[in-house]
Amino acid sequence: MRPQYHYAAAANWLSDPNGLVFHKGEWHLFYQYNPYGEDWGHMSWGHAVSTDLVQWTELPVAIAETSTDLIFSGSAVSDPENAAGFGGDALIALYTASAASGPPRQTQAMAFSTDDGRTWLQFAGNPVIDCDLADFRDPNVFWHEPTRRWIMAVALSAENRALLYASRDLKEWTELSVIDGVDAPGRVWECPLLIELPVDGSSETRWLFKVDALHDGPGSGAIYQTGTFDGHCFKPDESPSADRWQVADHGSDFYAAIAWHEPRDAAGRPAWIGWMGNHAYQGRLPRIGWRGAMSLPRRLSFKRTGTSYCLRQEIEPAARAAVPAGVLQSAAISQAAALELDLATDFALTISDGDGRYLRIERKAGFLSVVRRDPSAPFLDADRTATLPADGLLLLLLDFGSLELLTGDGCTALTLQHRLIGDPLAMQFEQLATTTV
């Protein structure tokens, strides 16, 4: 059982996407990877490339653990102006070096490649940032054109804060400001992302600050704020405290999403991708030779609703077009299929195998409810809910091991793993009596 249209490594543990960069016609996807088995450990950067965000080619391990450090999450950039001094064709990776033994210690380090990401060398001057901290990780770096410098967002994980840094050469970094997690749900911040997005239907842009709460966060732990960034400070938009932090995905299995900052599509939208996994139970999943898969890439923008903004996610059109269409009126569905469900009326859709595992997707009174049951692995049992628009479509993307749901307006996403066995699976669709609120 392997995903048919989502990326998964041929074998072993895969988790957080890292180092998303477009270079010489290739989309690079690096990720947290254990070259030696299906459990978390020996953290290194796995590597895959694509020319279309649809078909992926797995490459050898890019940045391997060392005798002293595990290679935790980070980012990669092209350096066409040779700011770092490794050549105008160089790719530069900034990542967290986490001490492999002894007292916990995390620093930010650099590696570089001069052969289009196929081989990497460690920077002799590592670390590039050392604050003598145990929980200081996951740098995300982008070029800020107005100030003509590189900006880094990196998490002070145990403090629910993020620091912003700036650099001219990717080696020397100056601290700029702090993004505070006051009132943020969950704890232990990871994988921050700061990125400018277009607002649909306007010439306006807004900044997204996203971070993942490893423990006790809503949905999958991916929470975000909207605001402005002046090259020095991120200023959140004013909103009631209850709405200050929003949820990027309401399922249990969309974590550590980061973006290819460039290039963007004709509407100015970048793409991001997330790990369809959850550290709370990923290590308990049955051994099947591989563990962990990526979501489909999603294009990002904002939708303005009154005085606030919601994150709008749309599956990359080329990736969406590659998924075979299912038939809603059928009694069976392929394990690799897409369905479109009308949100104008209430319904219930159940997808099941012959061993008691099932997924039930229900629209009722303006709410989405998704139930996951697995008698062979009850720790996977989950009940997830989200608010739905009054009409439009709900896109369902089913693959071996995963379910992605996105509303047509893009403001609601819900992602779950599953372990349903067999192909095709049984499917039952029911039109429910419409309930008014």
C-alpha cells in the first residue's frame, strides 16, 4: 500500500518538509528523513525534485547527520548574486544543527551546493547563529526586496516565540525583533513561516505568520496570524483575542507546512506543502516499509471577510488535474480518487474497508464533521469538525493512507491519515434532511 499521487520516500521515516526552493527549472523538496528505518532518528535531509509539482523523483540523502549533530528542519535559497561567496549558481541551506549527544543544544548552521543540490558541503564557519539554547530551531529564510537583505524567522520553541534576523551574506545575522505567542493556543513552537500573500480580488497584499504548535494545538497544530511586515517587525492585524490566531488545517495530519517563496503563479500565489503526519502517534503506526507522506502542494492567498483575512488554500491545479475522478453514485471508490460534494445540502459519505475501518464525512447545518475509526489502531480514532460556507463545493482527495478535504472558497482544509485496506473501498452516500441553523 503506497500513495498513488502524494510524495512518499521509497522507504523509511519522512516528516517535515525542508528547504523548499525552485532552481534551474526544478522544484526541490527536502524533508526530515531517517535513512536507516521507519522510526524517528538519525535526522538528515531527504531530497526529491519535480519539474511540475506533480511527478517527483527521489534523490540520495542531501545533508546527512554528522557525528556531532542531527540535521533538523530549515530552508534553502538560491544565491544568484553570490552573497555568500560560494558562486552565483550555489544553493544555500540554513538548518538547525541539534546536538546528537550530551546536553541539548540547537544552533543554526549552513551548507551549500554548487551542483544543483545533488551534493552538499558544510560551511566551515558553522554555526552561523548560536544563542546557547536547547530549543531554538527551524529557520525559514527569504529575500526581502525592499530592504535588499535576507530575513530569517526561527522558533524559540519552549517559549512560544519566534525571532526575526537579517543578513546581507547569509553568514552574519543580526537580530531584528520578536514575534510573541501571547494568547496562542498550544505549546512548543516549530517550523515558522513569514510570507507575503496576495488578497484575492484586489491589488492588496498581507503577510502570513504561520507556526506549528507541537503539543495541544487546535487542528493539526498549524496556527497563523495575518499582519504587516516592514522589513524589521511583524505587526499582527488587530482583532478580538478569540480570533487573533486562526487554524490552517482542521484535521489531525497537516504539520510543518512551509512554502516555496518563489516562483508564484499568475495570481501572485506561492505554493506550500505539509507533512501528513502527527508526532503524537506517527511512531505507533504499523510497519509497512515507509512511514510518512506529503500533502499535495497548495497555492496560497488571502480572502478578505469584512475587516479580517482568512488563509485561502487551493490545490496546485496541475496536481489536482492528475487525480482520477470518482463517481459519487457508485457503491465503491478507488483508493486514488477525487470527488466534489455540493455544500448546498446536508449529506453523509462513508468510505470503509472490510475490517471495520472507516471514514465518515458529514455536512450538517453548516458544519463539516469527519470521523476516523480504526479498530486495529484505536489511537487513530478521531472526530474533527470545521465551519463550512453556505454553498459551493467540497473537494475530497482520497489516496492510499490519506484524505484531504478543501472547500471551494479555500478557507477550510481538513487533512487526515487513514489505514483503510483494499482497493476499491466500499462507499455509501446519503442525502440528509437539510437542517437550518
